[in-house]
Amino acid sequence: MELYNDKGFDATTVAEIAARAEVTERTFYRHFADKREVLFQPNALVDVLAHATETAADSLAPLEVIARALTEAAPVFEERAELVRQRQAVIAANPELQERELAKHASLVSTLDRALRERGLDPTTATLAAEIGIAAFKVAFGRWVGDPDRRTLVQHLRETLDATGHLTAPAEHSATTDDASFQGREDAP
């Protein structure tokens, strides 16, 4: 991570990474397909999400199951907060890595979708809940990484997931000029 931050991702070579880690390039390639994989190595996140989804109470609504799973996964990031923030800085600076990050998020959606279907949810509900959950996670994660007050990821997750409830709530406003402009139009609802 230090090399990526000091020299930039593109300028850092596998030879330099191996030397810094005090291993041979051959050993590096036994563990990683390329230098991108250092940033995207498998971690406990998938297992935590799947297990938390599978073991959630049957009485929970789909998004509550997802909220529980994401909350249980937060320590995976919080335990290594500074390293995670450095990693995100490297990814944010490289479009190629941003694309890889999107693929990782898609795999998290698949994990949650599969776990929800195994709980008996219909495919549409499972997929929608998984997509909304990971979208909320991305927003919360971005807020957490950039939070100057260093509030916890769990706090950001709770706020973001609470905000999803507002997505289907009716707007609380009185008639405005925009609303009035619909009156009398043939195409008005």
C-alpha cells in the first residue's frame, strides 16, 4: 500500500512489491495473479455476509436481514481502518481499479441474493434487497472513508440504511407552484 501511495499504482512494479514484502516474484505470483489482486484479495467479508444472512431471524424483513449482515461485516473494515482508507485512495485514483471494485460489489450482491433465496425469498425480492443493500453499503462506506470525525462504519451504515426507508415514503410538502402547474393540463395525473 505504501508503494502504491508513494509511487502510484501504475508506476509500482511486482518486483518492487515482492522486494518490499521480502519474497521472490515467484512467491508473489503464487498468492496473486497480478498487482491488482493485492487490493482485491479474498477476505472474510463474503463469508460474514452469507453467514449473517443465513442465520438472521425469520421474522426480519429482507432489508433488515441485509442491514444485520452489513452491520456484522463492518468490523472486517474497521479493524484495519487506516489500511482500508489507503486502499480506497489508490482505487479512487485509478479507473481500472474502480472497474474492478464494481465487479467486487457485484459479487457481494450475488452473495446476498443467493443467501436471501436460500431463506425462501422470491428471486425478484432477493435481488432487489441485495442490490439496495450493497448500494447503501457503498454510500455508507464512502461517507466513512472520508469522515473527518472518524465515526464508525456501523454508524454510517445505520444512517444510510435508515435513509432507504425514506425512498418509498410520501413527500412531505404542501402544494407548490410546480404542483399547481399540473392543474388544468391534459397530461396531468
